[in-house]
Amino acid sequence: MSTLVADGFDDAILGYLDTPGGLVVVYDKHRMIGQLMDQDCMSRGEAVEFLEFNTWGAYPGAGAPVYLERADRGIIDLLVSQREGSDD
């Protein structure tokens, strides 16, 4: 498996995951948004829309990067309870 990267977002790399299939690069979504806002003069909404369509929503195959959404325990608990509630 080849390790794939998101071109132009090296400053948003948090690290990597060492999986049984190989290394997977981990990116910080917040940093990626900020980079587009700064470098391309996009609004936050424009940056999110661009990344959702062109980067985060793409699956180029095995070795694809992971895009991390930072959250604290409270947010994690809220998301888990929402998803568990939607299974009913």
C-alpha cells in the first residue's frame, strides 16, 4: 500500500497512523481550513465547502489520509449519544 498525502497541506500534518496495511498520514481539519482562509482568501464557509468536496470527501484508495476533527470529551460524548439515539 502506498502512503498518500494531501498536496499542499504539509503544515496541517499531525502525524501518522501505523496500520497493518501501512502508514496513514493524519491531518488537522482546522489547520487545513485556516490555511485556505489565509492563503486563498476564502471565507470559513468557502474553505469548508472546498475541502469537503475536493479533499475530505474523496477516497483515493488504500493509504488515503485521515482528516482529524479536534474535540474534547464533552463533544465526543455528545456525538456518541446522538449517534446512538439515531439507531432507534
